[in-house]
Amino acid sequence: MIRRSLFALLLAAAGLAHAADKLKSGTFDPPRMAPQIAQKAADGQDFALDKFRGKVVVLEFGYTSCADVCPVSLALLKQARERLGPLAGKLQVVFVTVDPERDTGPKLKAYLEQFDPSFIGLTGSEAQMAAIRSAYGITATKKMVEGSKTAYTMGHSSYLYFIDPQGRLRALMPFGRPADDIVHDVTLLAQGK
């Protein structure tokens, strides 16, 4: 009886250890190279995704006028970065606007600094941003506010894309997962798992 209990406990521990080595996000199997992004960042600097090899890059698509989803995701990414401790320098968050009409470089930069000054914002022409959305399978739709001729919101896909230090697209996390799940996945990817 004791041997069976001990054996069951060892099996359970092995299963937990194996689960700890798996990403909590949905994975791209097999991983593939992330589509390249190259343009000006919100701070006016040249941005090229491949310059971040050696880091885990998390892409979030959203917009600064978003009332709920985008600020929650950015707050979770901020919490995750803080919880990473010494590994925080291995994470680069890149926020890609789905509303380039309103999200100018200065507005996007100021918005992201409220969360973490290390977060990079990308905006550009509608054509540039549409090409990036297309490469990553992101949908974004302008929805006019009822009773207004100018006010609108943006309906958009709300996933976090995880790119490993080799530049491969590895995982896709849906909206609302806790910061600890982000920490778990960034840690595994930073360690080359």
C-alpha cells in the first residue's frame, strides 16, 4: 500500500515537472520565423524585429483609446516584467497599434510610458499597419459610435504573440491570462525551452 502511494506520488510529481516545462500558451508547432517588422517606432527610432534576437519579444496589438482589453493586457505585461526579476531584461514588449489614424508616435509613446518605459510602440501609415496585421493574422474593424459621425472604437483580435530569442514565433496567448502565465512562458523561452 505504501509502495503504491509512493509510486503514485512520484508519477504525479513527474507529471507536474513535465507540465512546468510546457508553455501555458497555445503553441505554434512547429515554430516558424516571425514575420519581420521594420519601420519607425513611436519614439522616432528605427525598429526592426530581428534586432531583438536574444530576447523574448511579446507582441500585443491594440490602440490607445481602448477602454478595457488593451490597458488590461499592458498592465499584465507590466506585472509580468516586474515579476521576472533578473530575467526582465530578456523581455521586450512591442505594442502595435490597430488605429494609426489616432495613434500618432508621441501619443503612443506617452501612453506606453504609463505602463513601462521599456515598452516599444509601433505606428505608421494605414497601409504599413495593415501589412503587419495581415502578416500576424490580426483583424481590426472600425466601429462607429452610435449617434456620432466621427467617434469610433476598434474591434480587434486580442492575443499576445511570443517570439523566442531565435526569432521564431512560438506561442499565442489569449486575452485575460494572469501575469504568472506570462512569466512562466517568458522564462521557458528565455531559457531556450
